[in-house]
Amino acid sequence: MTSTTDDIGTRALLTALNISAWSGNRLDRNASWDLTDRESAQRGAARVNKSLVSKDALAAVTTAAGAARSEHYKRTLAWADDGARILPAAGFLDYRDAMAARKSAFLDAVRVFVQRYDYHRAQAQQSLGYLYSPADYPEAAEIAARFGFSVNFLPVPTGADFRVDLGDDARDALAAEIETRTRETMARAQAEPLKRVAETIGALAEKLRALQAHQGEGRAPVLRETALSNVLILADLLPSLNILQDPALDTLARDIRAAFQSHNVESLRTQPRAQEEAADAADDILARVAGIFGPAPVSYQHAAE
């Protein structure tokens, strides 16, 4: 399926997720110099980095930030190295709602940390001993400003957007280059969901074949709940990632769900017939992906053979 960049501009937009947080760590130069001098090492050969608060103090903030980034990557496709990613228009509303929930969870975690900041600082004074320095800590009134969460949306660039006055020939050449790069990027983006299918289905197939091959000696392979749930989540997500509206990808999503929704992890762990049916279905999906996209990732190729 071919598309002009004008078509792409109506089917997708760019989104950038920016999360900032106070790290709770600081380099102690004096302690670093004391260490290297004591050990007869050259200055700069070792560094003493202090944890200004306990690991648990920022754990909820770190977890919320990680969950937001995972959600962002799950619902978008690669665009460029500047942090922006492609968000297909079909997935915009779900993405917006999901990121709003992730932002709320992040800010809630930050709020709790800020409320307990003076307590964490007092605890640090005890745990750090002589390494403690009040200068390392922002004032309580300032600490909340060290955290941030924003989602920014931009249009997909096209050659028509290039209006710098460089002369007709140079402008036309640059506009054509932008259009070419945009089309190439979109083609890679359309391939990304198929890579995800190969990786996710391939991981399940690999575990199922390992369970089938297990003869009762030694530790049995572990099949986790996520091995199956990730497949079903991906099946639901694929239509929103179908940036070029390829019917083959929508059909693949429906077939994945139909093939695996009747299974449960417990039966896949213990019943050879269920293992065989699911593994065969996985192999069929992998073969279809290979036919559309090319060979599956190397670590999973054996599952499709």
C-alpha cells in the first residue's frame, strides 16, 4: 500500500513524552579525593556518589515513570532519535487517556514523596554520617519543581511544510528529501508491529516447545502469565498501530486473538494437547509474519520452521 506524506499527515501525529525527576544522588568530590588519596590512586580514578535519600523513598516515583514510558512505547512507533514517536490517529484517544492516567499516578507518587521529604532528609542525615551535607538538598518548597511530566503533540513533517527561502531549486530538493525520509520512516513504522508480533508470539512458541520437549528430568521450563497475556494485549493493540491501514495487519490481529483467547496459562503449563495446539498456532502466525515482513528474529526462527 502506498501513501503520500499528505495522507500520512491525516493518519498520524508525533508525540514526545518528557519526564523529569530529582535523582536523589550526588557526586561528593571531597569524599572522592579523600578516597583516592588514601588509596594512593590518581584523583579522578574513583568517584563517591551519595544516595541522598533511601532507595525506597523514590521507588514509587521511579515505578510510575517507568510504567509511563512503557505505555508510551507500547502505543507508539519509532520516528527519530530526538525522542518523538509516531502516534497513529486511530490510537490517539486511547493513548491520551492512558497517558493521562500514567501522569496522574506519577504526580500522586511525587506528591507523597514531597510530603515526606523532610522525613527522608532527616533519615539521610543518620545514614550518611559525615557524608551528609545540607547543601546537597533543595529546600522542601523547591523539591516539587524538580519533577515534571508532559506529553507534547506535533504534526508529521511533510515537504509542503518547508518554506524557508533558499531559492526554488534548493527548496524543492530539500522538500523532496523530507518527503522521501518521511515515507521511509513510515514504512519502517508499519513494519514495527510485525516485529512485535514475531517477538511476542515467538517467545510464547519457544516456551511451549520447551515444555513439550521436557521429559520430567530436571527443572521444568517456566511459562509465566505474561507469556500469554502479552499476546492478547498485542492483538488488541495492533489495529491502533496500523498506520497505513493495511487490512492484512488487521486480519492478523483478529486471527491472533482467535487463536489464543481460548487458552489459559494453567492448561498450557500442564496439558500436552493445549501446548501442541497453541504452539502450532504460534508457528502459523510466525510463518505469516515471515511471509509479509521477512524472517522472524533469529532467536525465534526455529519456532516457525
